[in-house]
Amino acid sequence: MVRAGLTAERLTRAGAELADEVGFDRVTVSALARRFDVAVASLYSHVKSSQDLKTRIALLALEELADLASAALAGRAGKDALTAFADAYRDYAREHPGRYAAARLPLDPGTAAASAGGRHSAMTRAILRGYDLPEPDQTHAVRLLGSVFHGYVSLELAGGFSHSAPDSQETWAWTLDRLDAMLRNWPLS
């Protein structure tokens, strides 16, 4: 018999917490069953597999991150918007490293299309409209910004900037200043 109170949503949230504690790659249905002190089989009425659980965590992370980025962007434009958006990603990754890793999980096309992933792209494009970038340059710039943000955050989380001066916050601010300057002076195709 399934323990009362277990739902797919509760398991997803617990899985997201577990990901933040031990790493997204170590999240399994078995690990989650141990957390709830239930038999693994009892969870399969709520999640199909460890992959299904990871997909649910990824969707939750994408939604949470989109909500935070959206709130950070409200009423901002130009460099202020760029910085608020980038800081929302960085702060989320630092606070929820497992969920941030989950947000990078490759999703099948249908799941990806129905996820909050599209909101992330739309918000980035909204920032870029403030810089008057035309298409297809906007698409290139969306990918560039995503690459810079993710690359920096991933290296920082792995300790890549902790061994030398200047402080990583200083480099982060420098990077955002340079991105803003690049976007303001974007060459027309």
C-alpha cells in the first residue's frame, strides 16, 4: 500500500531537494524511497522511473528559474535588465546547484516545447529588444548569453575561480559590463 501523502508533486520537490544536497546525477527512485522510508515499489505509482523523476525535477527547476528571472526583469531595461537576468541565474545556481544541473537535462522535443524553457528564451529576447538587435542576430545573441552565463556559473560552482585573484564577483561584474558594451555596439549583419 502506498503511504498516504505521497504524490508526484511531493516526490518531485523532495527529489529536487535531494539533488541540491547530493547532486542531480545521484537522484534515483531508490534514493527517494530511502528518504521517505518506503519501499521503492510504492513510488512507482507516482513516477515511472528514475528518468521520469529527473525529468519532473528538470521541469520544476525550469519553472522556478523562469519565475525568478521574470521577477528580476520586471520594470528593467538595457544593462539593468541584463544584469538582473544574469544574477537571477547565478543566484539560483548557487542556491540550488542540483536543480540548476537538472535544468540542463536534455528533454524530448514535446516535453521541451511544453516546459518553461521557452519563457527563458522569450525573456532573453525581451532583453535584447532593448539593444535593437535584428534577427537572426537575436538568435545568435540568445545563444551567446546563455553560453556565457552557463559557462561562468558552471566553472564557478566547480571551484574554477577560487584559486586566484580577483574575486569571482569582480570578474562577473566585468563580464556583464563587457556583454552590455558588446550588445550596445553590435555590428549589423
